[in-house]
Amino acid sequence: MLWQAFFGSYVVGLDRLLPVAAVTCLDDGSDFDLIRDERNIAFCPVDAMGHRRTNWVGCGIDGVFRRRGPVIQEWLGRYPKDSWLLTSSPPCPLMHTLCADLGYRYVGTPPEAIEQFKHKARLFEALDELHLPRVRGSWRQLRNRSYEELASEFGSDIVVQQPLGAAGAATARLRSQADLDGLDDRFLGMDVWVAPYLGELSFNINAAVIGDLVCVGFPSVQLAGYAELGAPWGGYCGNDYTAATETDAAIIADVQQQTERVGEWLLSRGFEGVYGLDFVLNPGDGRAYAVDLNPRWQGSTALSVQAELGAGRLPLMAALFAAQSGALGSSDIRSLQESFRKPIRGSQLNLRCRSRVESTVTEPVQPGVYDLAGDLTFKRTAFRPEDLNGDEVLLTGGVPRKGMVVEPGAWLCRLVSWRSVLTPYSPRLNPWAAQAADDLYSRFSFETAKR
């Protein structure tokens, strides 16, 4: 299997279950050397071409395939066509076209299905048809609007969202006329979704339509906007499944039930593959409201795979790949549906570059297991969460090499733990998590890049 993703470390976990021979991705990290040595997986990262860490937000997956296409085709030519399976998470139109033109087998959701369902309006259409709770909002043009006018309808705390986006980059919060005046042209040149801001507690969940089945996973508490992690307001920066196990069980069950019903709606419209939903908890009525439908692999998906393996279960994503490749049928997966819903543990902090200018990593940072007692102390080489003990944290996720130039806001790496990084109803990271992120960031010893 040739597997493509924005981040190469997302293959960890699936590499134990799928015949992955090659990974093409955006980032290049020193932890990839560990994976390559143990699993004999070849990596083909875009960032290695210029020794530069790209800010992936707003980049299409086609850009990865386009820039590494010659190397990919050279790899493919080493073996007969019928020995390869090609897949991309998220689906890649260019890869799909190459497979159709040259006779390679593509495994996964067709890219056109993603296009059909990724617009935010599709989620609202589904919620209305299913009579599920929906945040009160409407599509508006914001150019020449006043904050006072919007506040009279939506309240003093307002969220605006573009119809398409990833990692929170297409979301903004308005609490004053200055906030409205500060919006960039991306928000002013189109209809945007305007709705009341409900609160901090957000959930994310992975699910899949597999044949005639809808399979739903266990949700995580989603992290967004944490300055300690270098994220702007609303910017996605991690997940906490352990915290979700400490959340009201009725809320978790409601999130799963709503997700299943949206999956049935997708199934009725011919969709098959992975999808996810973001929810926000409304403190006013205690209900979870779906606010985003992601018909693709999500930032939480790799962690869910690793957490399910840690719980001794077949991961939902592995079952999906097996079904799409013909190795498993619906009858094989039907008996697993309830196990996919069971609680899992694990958390991840996604660290971003905080600098507003391009910066260079001047000190190497070793990927692997660190002790949380006091300052982060390196203990041993590893790249799998299953190698962690309770009071340890794993540094992984494309750890940038010494000398790499990093763009502002680019993702640097991930800190993975079995511990909770936050208390479910608190807006702050647990002290150990905030301290670990700050300590780790300082170790890269960033300097302004020379031009």
C-alpha cells in the first residue's frame, strides 16, 4: 500500500495492520527515521525538498501529490501494478486520476464525494431533515454590516464561519466593532455562517459508513485556541479522549447517537468512508450541537487508531480500509459495531510555531519517551503510544530536524499521553500539559531565519 496524508506519523498504528510500504506526506521529521528503521516504510515528504516546514492550513492534498509525483511513480514502477493499493487521507483527486489513467487500484472514498458534502450547508441540511438540534444562525454577507446590527440578532458574542475550512482557520469570533473591522477579506467576500457563540467545551468524533453499516467511535474533547500551543483563537490543537471518559455519559451517548443519524443520512445519499463531526456543548440547555461535518480523515483520527489498539481492539479505520480493499465484508464488521463505541483513553497536544516570522530550528530535539517528573527528561527511543507508562509523554508527529526553516503557525510536533491534558469543563490546560508544551517549544531554540 502507498499511503498519502498531510502528516507522515499518522501511519503509526495502521502500519501494524495494513501492508504499508510507502508514505508520501507534507512534513519531514526525525521520528520518521525510527518508523523507517523498524517497519521498513519509505517516506517521501514535501518538506524535505527545501528543508522547510510548511504551514499546511489551506494547502490541498493535491499539492503533496503534485510535488512528489515523480518519486511516487518511480516507487510504483518497481512492482507490478496489480500488487499496489493506493490511498490518500484525505482523498486526493490527482492520485485518483492517476489510478484511473494508469490502471492502479485506488482504495477509499472518491474525491467527488468529499466535494459533495464538505460545504457547511450540507450539515445544516442533514440536521434539519433529521430534526436534530441546530445552532440558531444564518448565512450573511458581512461587508458594510455593523457589530451592533449583528449583536441585536445573535447576541454580543458571535461566531462567523466560512463555508469551507480546516483546523479552525475559517472561524472567527466577534465581540466588538473592532473585531468585525479586523476580519480579513476572506470573510467579507462571501456568504458566511453567523451564529451565537455557545462556549468552550467542544467534542469531536470519528465514524464511518461501511457498506450498509454506520459505525460510530468514541468522542474526544477537542482542543482549540490554546496560546500555549501556538494556536490562534479557534485553531485546532489537539484532542483528549481521557477527558471524555470523565464527561457526563448522557452527553457522550447523545453525541454518538446524533453522529449515527448523520451517518445514516450520508449513507442514504451514497456516501461511503470516514467522516467526523465537531460538536459544541450549549451550557444553556446542556445539549451538544453539531457545528461541522468533516467527510474525511481528521486530526483526531490517528490518535483514535492508536487508542483503540491500546485498548486491545480493532480500530475503526483499519476495519474501513479492510472493507474498502475487499478483505472484510459488512457481516464481519457488523459484530464489531458496539466495540467501536466503547471508551478509549489518550490525549495529544499539537504544538505550532509561535513566531510571526520564518524561524530556524537551531537545536535537535530527540523524538521518543519523556518523563514528566519536573522538566521533560528524555528516557528512551519510541514512536508508539503503547510504549508509554502512565507518567510519561511521547514526542512524535514529525519532530523538525536541526536547521529546518519553519513557517509561522506551522505544526511542529505532538505530545501524546494516556493522561488527560484538561479537565472537561475547564477552559485551561492542566498545569503539567501547559508546562510540557512550553518546555518543549524552548528546546528547539528558534532563531529568525536568514534570507
